[in-house]
Amino acid sequence: MNPPKELLMDEPSILDYTIKWVKDYFKPFENKKAIVGLSGGSDSTLTAYICQKALGKDNVFGLIMPAESTPEEDVKDAEEVAAALGIKWRKIDINKVVKDVEDLDPEVTDEKNRVTRANIKARLRMLLLYMEANKTGAIVAGTDDRSEHYLGYYTKYGDGGVDINVPEHLYKTQVIQLLSYIGENERLKIFTKVAKKPPSPQLWKGQTAENELNVKYEDIDRVLYNMNEKGFKEAKKLAEKTDIGETQINHIISIITGNKHKNMLPPSPPVTYFNKKG
């Protein structure tokens, strides 16, 4: 995966900036500890790296939470990332708990409810991350990147339920760019390997993000960049600026629109009722 030319970065500068931001965020806290859910994927690997650089290896803890849909390679990669960073970690197999929840409503296991079943896994992982965080007074460091944020490509109150989102200022292709840079410059082979893996939440067997979204991240990021940084909103104008077809752009816009509720605070009735006279 190659980042679009408009999203190329000065890697040392953006790493320094992000590490400093995390360090500054933790300054007011007496307990400067972070919990990261390690999946063996790009976002969690970069998040763990940033936290380790900002807080020190003794203040970062990795939680690996495989399910039946998790490839064994991903588990091994997550363990290798933790070893490369020198952070402590723990593995919790969530299959039994997922099965216990599914038994409450066997209909969940039907293929038509695949996303519902997948979200159970994501929300159980959030629960376990906060269980670990509560035990140690740590902060849950989220791993969603900017592409996932704008698309709403995450589970509400699952991987979206965190205290801070470390890579949310970076598009997916930029996360990959940084991992490749770290792998090459710090001779961390596992970072290079993770950077080359197809992004996937692995919530069901064979799942990849680009297949599910039906669009490549290079195209997603070019469209999002022109929407957010350049201010173009209409599909026709975006097509002119990116050379991506309007049909594809409208597809990306429909994903954003359909998931818009994920990026909003829960609404509530306005308090104006109490300000009425009489």
C-alpha cells in the first residue's frame, strides 16, 4: 500500500509530534500508564510504539484478545510487537465469553447477523481493556486512525470506546508509511511485516477492510484528504481533483453518511424546558 503523494510526510517530525502529544496528555496524571489492545495490525502496532516512546516500556501494557476468527499469525505478530518494544503483555482468549453471549440468543450466529456477532467481539474487547485499565489506574489508548474515524469504520462502544485515540490524526496510508519507516530505520522486522499486511479487523474469517468497504485505502485517503484539507464536498469536484470515478466517490460518501451517528455525542433533549416562564 503506497500513500498518495499529497499525504507523504516527514516521518521523524510526525513521530516526534505524536510522541510529544501523548507525553503532554499524560503530564497531569499521577499514574502515567497506558493499555493497548494489540491485534497484530498496523494501527495497534503504531499506537504501542508511540506510547512506549512517550511513557517508557514499563508504563505500557499490551492486551492480546484472539477469537476463533483471529489468524494465528496475527497473534504471533502481536506477541512479537510486544517483545520488540519490551512491554509486558497478556493474552486472553475471548471465544468462551463470545459463545456465552451468543447462547443468550442463538439467532445471532445466523449469517445474516454476521456484523452483530462481530460487534460482540469488539465490545467484549473494550470491556477487557477497561477491566485491565481499572486494575492499574491506566488509560486505554485507542488505535483508530483518521480514515476509520471519518468512515465510521469501527464498532461503537467497541474499539471506539477508549480514552484517547493515538493515531486519529493520521490516515491509514500514513500509518502504513510510518510503520515502514520505523521498521527500516530501527531495524524492527516485525514493523515492516505488519506494514505489508492487508488491513483487517479479523472479526470473521477471511475479512479484509478493503473487501468489506469495496474500495482501496489509497482512494479513500485521497478523497478524505480533499474533503477535509481542501474543503471539496461534491462528488463531481472530488472526481476532478482525484481522478477517481464519481460512482466510487459517492460510495465513500455513503459510508460516511451511514455511519455519521458514530462520530456524534449521544443526543438529548435541550434544557430549554426549564428556562420557560410561567
